[in-house]
Amino acid sequence: MKPSAFDYVAPRTVADAVDALAAGAQVLAGGQSLLLDMHLQRAHPALVADINHVPGLDELTASDGTLTVGALVRHQTFESPGAVPGPLGDLFARAVVTIAHPPIRARGTMAGSLAWAHPASEWCALAVALDAVVELRSTRGTREIPAGEYFLGPFQTAREPDELLTAVRYPLLAPDTGVAFTEHRRTGFSFAQVAVGAALTVRDGVITEARIGLANCADRPLRAHAAERTLIGAEPSSPAFTMAGEAASTEDAAPVPEPYADVDYRRHVIAVLVARTLREAAPV
Amino acid sequence: MKITLTVNDAAYPLDVEPRRVLADALRDDCGLTGTHLGCEQGVCGACTVLVDGEAVRSCLMLAVQCDGVPIRTVEGLAGPGGEPHPLQRAFSAERGLQCGFCTPGFLMLAAGALDHDPRLGDEEVADLVRSNLCRCTGYEPIRRAITRAARDHQNGQEGRHRSV
């Protein structure tokens, strides 16, 4: 199918962009989800605002311990571990290669993934695990929402229709943080059946901080708080990671059945994948 | 909307609806039917072209987004005398095509990757060919063809350096 007819504007400033949103526009950044939805007639906006010509939105900056990712920073930027300082850059580089394919990663944006809020999105799971903050702008002003309160369900977020997601902010990870990202999918072309990102800090032989993000383990991205609680104060060991995997699978996750993956199967995969990710993340 | 597409260094002044995707504009408005359209939802990769040097799905970009941006399609691969591009020679030599429907997409995917990094390694090529779908030969001959083109390119470069 072809997209239905719409009007097109290409604002040159954020102010013009939010004016267009106030007039009911849908945002076109990378377009890899919006145009897909328009092809499938799941979206038929009357007005599309192409923000690719707004200066500044493509900026990626790290200062004062915070990484700021502008709305136009493409997925492929993160393929280079040096693009983001420290273990956060390593974690993003491990995660990004599981997102679609190179031609999609050349166009699609991290902020766009958060705006679309697919339950299987790798970036969304990392955003909740890492305490990211989403910056939203509208003609009414600017507000910031913690990622933990931003995702409300499949393709549902706290963003109002007239708000432009201008940036995502992440606290940088301490240099001694160990990170890993693993994903299970049916074929190389499939969305993740389960994806897990983890960041672990070990001091004096015990785990002092743990962050576990789960993608496609519920109707929205999750931070595995129960699994993390089992780890704090424990020694990094295979039994501890297996126990955390069990906690993530039974207490944190609320998997929904999908073709080729019923709930029992997904709970099993979650337990295995969380333990595996933690083993890989454990600093040696 | 009035736009000018710059495809393979030729200018195509067009008047298109905003909803016209780049792939349709290339095929129906520019007459460049070498770019194929398969799924029209970004999955198959048959419509892959280079936009500003990046391999992208031309079904997931609007033509109006490409006003004044250099575009390269499979028609732009051959040399000025019509001689095949090294990638095209390698696809032929390795039997990397059968029905040929996916071939323009794979060629442009590989052309973009080789432009960025002429020293593409085996692992990177194996990753790369996962981007597009082929339903005839499978991916192994395509992988071999891209690897051969990368190797030929490097040998050619070294040959030229030696002769200088």
C-alpha cells in the first residue's frame, strides 16, 4: 500500500517544529517507523513535520556526567564505541548492532525509538534501566520525564501529541562498570523475543550497583528491580546470576504470548538470558 | 511540490505529492526502473539506494526529503563506457544472482559499505548481507561476491601504488 495524502512542512527551528505539532503534525525524523506505519495505513497524518533541517537536533554531547542525545542522532552513530565515553558507549555499541540492519540504522534515530515505544525496542529497555530522562517541548514549554514514568504500554507514552521529543539524557556510567547486551530472536530478521541489557559495578568483591533492562518482556520496557535487589551485596557468581535470572523471569517480567513464543517459553528465555548477560557484564 | 532529484549526477526536476516515496519517484517519475520494489515496508531491501552516500531503503524515504541530495542507483554503477562495476563483475563471477530481483538492492548495499570501508572483513560482509532478502541463491554466493569485490578493489589499489 502507499501512504495516504498529507501536507509536508520542513521547519528550520524547534519553535517552528512545535508550532507544526500544535497544528496536529506527526514528526518525521528517521522515518523508519512512521513511513512503515503510513505504508500499512496504521498512521494517516494530515500533516507531517520533517525535523531533519532543524539545526542542533543532531548533537550528541557528554558533559558533567550526562550524555545528551539529540532527536536526530542516528542509530549508526553508536556503532562506534568511542562515540559515547566509557562503559555507556560500550553498552550502546553492543546494543545497536541488534537493531534492524545497517540501512535502517543509517536513517532511524534513538529518540525516534523512544517516541515510537515498541515493546521490543532495545533503546527503550536501556533508557529505563539507565534512568534516562526524556525532554519534551511544546508551545506550552519544556518538561522532562524519567524514562521509568514515560512508557505506558505498547506504542503508548506520556508524550502529548503536540510535544516534540527533543533529546534523551543519560547519566554516564562509572569507568569500573561492566556492561553486556544479549538478544534472542527467531531469525536474523525478527524483532527480539527477549533482549537484556545489564550494567554491573563490583567493589571489594561484592556487587554494589546493578541495572538490568528488559525488552519485550512485558507490554512496555522494564527495569528488573527484583532481579537487581537479589544482586546487591552478593558476590558476582554464576549461582547469584542464575537467581537474578529467576527473579527477573518470575517477578519482574510480565510476558505476553506471541506466535512462536508462549508465556512459559518466554519466561524460560528471560531467566537464561538475564543470567547470561550478567555473567558477561561481570567485571573480571 | 516542486523538487529536483539528482540521480547518478543527472538532474530530474519533478512535481510530486509529498506522499511519493523515493522508490516510486525513481521508478515512475525518473524512469529508473533498476531500483526494485518488493515489500514496501523496509524489510526486503530490494529498493536500497545510496542517498548522500548512505545505503538506505528508498521505500522508507519521501522523495521530497531528497530534494537536492545526491542519489546513486544501480544505473549509476557501470563505468562511462558501460563496463560493469567491480561489484557487478564479482556477482557474475560468483553466481550471486539468479532471478535478479534482489540484485540492485544488494549491489547498492555493498557499494555503500565498500565506499565507507574498502577493507570490509568477512565478518562485516556476513553481517551486511543480513540486511536484504534473497529467495534464490541464498546468501553465500552474495557474500562471496562482495568479499571478492572488496579483495579485487584492495589488490587493484595496491597494484596501482606499486606501478607509481
